[in-house]
Amino acid sequence: MKLKNPLILVCLAAAALAAGCGSSSSSSSSTTATKAASSTPAPPGSRYGAGGASTTAASTAGGVMISVKHSKDGTILAAGPKHMTVYLFEADKNGQSACSGACAQNWPPVTTGSEPQASGSATASKLGTITRPDGTRQVTYNGHPLYLFVKDGDAGDAYGQGVKAFGANWYVVAPSGNKVDDDEGHSGGGGSAS
């Protein structure tokens, strides 16, 4: 009987260890699955991420929401539930995006899975979409493809305003659809669109 008890204890310890390993393996699988899920790109229009704020604007059930907000540059357009500042790129011509690769990593296009929506004094009839080379739908406003800026972390940021990068200037957009160009002394109404 003395031999049976230590043997039973050894068996129980081995079973507990095996269960612990299984649990650890399951946890490891779960962690791996979580990491894989977080590194897998979300569907177009539903990501928010690089630098904490802005790779694309999150979609609502009816598509990404383009709204307005007040900023030091006047009344400007914003995208998604976090009201991130949107920009136009002066290198874009004929309503087509000239921003891809490294440019799109720094200036993520505002994308949507369905038709974009307008809120506030944003005009629904000025909204549209174009298809990017990767198949995602980029939101346009007054014919300008819209972008976010990777350095903007919250709704109050507009660090991309007036920046020259990737061969042209970037500007916040007024509800009229025109760029807001501080150099031209326009506050809120925006300069003429290029």
C-alpha cells in the first residue's frame, strides 16, 4: 500500500503537470491567435491604428461618417467616430490618388466599406469614393481623395496642415470642399481647391 500511494501521487502530479502544460499550450495558442488577429489588417474602413490614431477612419453601419469640427484653422472636415482631421493632397489630379506606398503609410487614405455618410455641415452630395489599386474604397469630398495623418493622435490634432511631403502640400479641408490654406490668410473658408 505504501508503494501504491506514492505511485498514485506521482500519477496525479504527472496528470496535473500535463493539464498545466495543456493549459499553457492553450493560453499560448490563444495568445498567438490574439497576436495574429491584431496583426491581420481589418476590413477597409474599420482600422484606426498606426501611432495610436489614424490609419483609416472607422466605418459606421452605413459607411464612414464625414463630419465637421472647429479647429484653430476654422471649421474643417473630420472622419469617423474619433473625428480625426482629414486632408487633401495637392498632387492628386482628376480625382485620383497620387499617394501610395510610404506616402499612404504616413497619410493613410480614409476608406469605407460602403457609402460614406455626411454629418453636420458636411455636404452628402460632395461625398464619393474611388477604388485604390489594392481594391479598397477611398472617400472623396468635392472630388478630392481624403487622407488622415499618422502623427495626429486625437480629434484636436491637425499636424499635417500645410506640410509639404511626397512632392506636394497637404491641407485640411473646409466644408465647402476647398483647402484651408493659412498662407493665403483664409481661416475656416479655405482657399481655392487645386
